[in-house]
Amino acid sequence: MQSVEQRFTTNNENYRANRQIEVRGLMVHSVGVPQPDPLVFVRNFNVPRPNGRQVGVHGFMGENGILYQTLPWTHRAWHCGSGANGSGNDTHIGIEITEPNTIRYTQGAQFTDNNPARTLEFVQTTYKHAVKHFAALCRQFDLDPLADGVVISHAEGHRRGIASNHGDIDHIWTRNGITMNKFRQDIAAELKSGGRDPQKPPIFNEPEEAPVRTVALDILGEVQEIRGFIKSGETWVRLTDFSAALGLAASWDGDRRLPVIKNAGDGEAPPCYDETPLYAVSEAEQTQADADLRLLKVITHWEARGEDEKGQILVVNVIKNRLAARNFPNTLHDVVFASGAFTPTTRADFNEAQPNARTISAVHRALNGEDFSQGATFFHSISVLEREAAAGRTVWHERAVNEGRLVRLFDHGNHRFYKEP
């Protein structure tokens, strides 16, 4: 399975509209400018109105194969406009594919190609990734890519009367020997080749599917953490692990192709998954992932244990924003333990924290994409700000605001949030 990385554009008016659709198809677009980096578009779309327009899309992908998901899949995006027969926004997921910097547009969908060999390489590479991503979405939403109107381009959407008059993605694919019919056929072939032995249950064994390898669940009133991951807003766990948390045992019935759950001790049962590890990661990688998750819970506990769950999510948001920013360290450990960054790290009992259920839930919600931060990379205790002000002193954050080096965003609970301009 291909890698999907959630980068929800929470500041976009489209995201905030929060209208839902029943997914009936997929529409492929290209970005219409010679910019190969999908993250450029992710950043540009994370504003209320990108380039002054009310637009939104479910994701961007480029040559590296990662699909950067910018909206939940069932969220109604503003990706194709409308036509005489309605709008594909009401029925189709919209994915944008970037374009190589070897082309230059002259008029409309017409362009010159300064390096046809490199353009062909880029188009073929992104095409192969698109086939796998669209196959995964067809599988997820039980779509037949060969059925009429299910997998279409923006240009085809216009001809069907459900999209605005654009030529993508046909204009660049056909020039490089690719047709939409071939795309649909290759998606169908990918779906067919992805079948597994019915005697074996499905497995998930790619690390990209598991950015969070432990999930928090409220099981009969008790918050427990078990192995699993969060993907596209859904929580996935091994049935065996979940059953064990309930005091049950799970197995796989290969003849009937379904899982069986019994009371623990009701005879020997074959495992509910084959011997392939759930996550194909090294022991060192797993150890680091576990340590990072623990560190997030500990720092959130110390910085926001008196805050509500949203306030705790905001602390994790700030840390994630620092990880994504160029002027901060690029590992979680270095961000948290940077000199002067988070005061609780100097506590002798820092690592002895016992985060409660609310903190555990907040960390997992933030890792799953909930973000209220508006891009904040700093926060400060309001009670300390007021105490210092009463003593005639101004803390660094407020001085930085006065000097134009920080922007004051909002207050929540006992924290005031800031970001760099």
C-alpha cells in the first residue's frame, strides 16, 4: 500500500464548511503549474481562500509517492466546480497530481516542454503512484474503477456536465502516452493483483500505514493503550489484541473467511493473523516510536495537566508545528529538550509522570490530525504573564510581539499562543 500522510488544511474555508458526501467516485486532477513539490500546494491551501479563491481538494501527490491528504475522504471538497448536470464535488474525491518544472504554459492547457525525457520520467513515476493510491481508495470505498463515471479526470467531468471547463489531467498524460482508459484498466489490474489467499486474514505490514503504533481506546470505562494505528481518521487494531483487552480470544476461520471470537480458554485456536509482523519496522524503529509517544504524553502532562482536553491537544499541536518548522530541531527529543523550550524538562521527576486518560486521549487525537493551533509555535502561561506584568516586567514572548518577531494568536485556558510572522 502507498503512503498517505495527513496534512489537513484546517485553516481553509472548505475544511471548516465540514459538509459530508457519500463517495461514489474519484476524480484525478493535475495542478496546472510547473511545480513538482506537493507540499508547496499543501501549505498554500492551508489558508481561508487560496489565492483568493474558494477551493479545496482531498489531497496532493508528487514524485515521491506520498499522498498528502488535506481533507477527510468523505468531506465535500471544492475541487471541480459544476456543470449542467450538477457537481462532482457532491460525489467524487478529488486528488491533484503535481507537474514537472520542465514545462512552461503558453495558453490555457497548452505548454512547451524544455526536457521531454525528464517530463516523461516524472509523468510515468507519478502515474504509477496514482494507480496504487486510486486502487487503495477504490478498495476502501468499494468502487469499481471500470464502471461508468467512477474514475474520471477533471476534463471528463466537464464533458459529463459535472465540472468546470478544465483540460486536466488529459492534457499532460495524453502527450506522454497515457489515457484515462489505461488508468482505469491499470487500477483494476492493481486491485486484482492485490488479492490474498482466502485462508489467510489480511495483514498490514508497511510502516507508512502506522504513523502511530499505539492507540488509546476506552474499553468498558477504562482507557487502555493497545497496538494499532490511525489511518484516514479510522482506528485500526489487531482483533487478537482488542479481544485480549476484553478477556476474549480471537482466531481466523479460513474456510468461512471470517474471524472467530471465543471466551479465552475455549480450546486451542489458530492465530487471527499470519506470522508476518503487523508493522514491518525494525526493533530500533519501534523502540524509538514508543519512546516518542511516551515523551509526548509526559511533556503534555507537565505542561497542560490542568487544562481541558483541547488545551492539551494544543500543546501537542505546538510541538508538531515546531517539528515542521525550519528554525526548530527536526526530532521530537531535540524539540522538547531544546534549551529553555519547555521548563518542566528540568524537573528531577520529569520522567516519572503518569499521564491520565485525558492526556493520553489528547495526544492520540492530536497525532490523528486534530489541530486548533492556527500554526502556533509558542505558548506561555497567562498567570505568569499577569504576575510579571504586575511586577513591571515583560516576558520574552510579549516583547517579541511588540518588536514584530511574534504574532499573538489567542488564549485558551491558562495558555496564550503565538506564532512567528
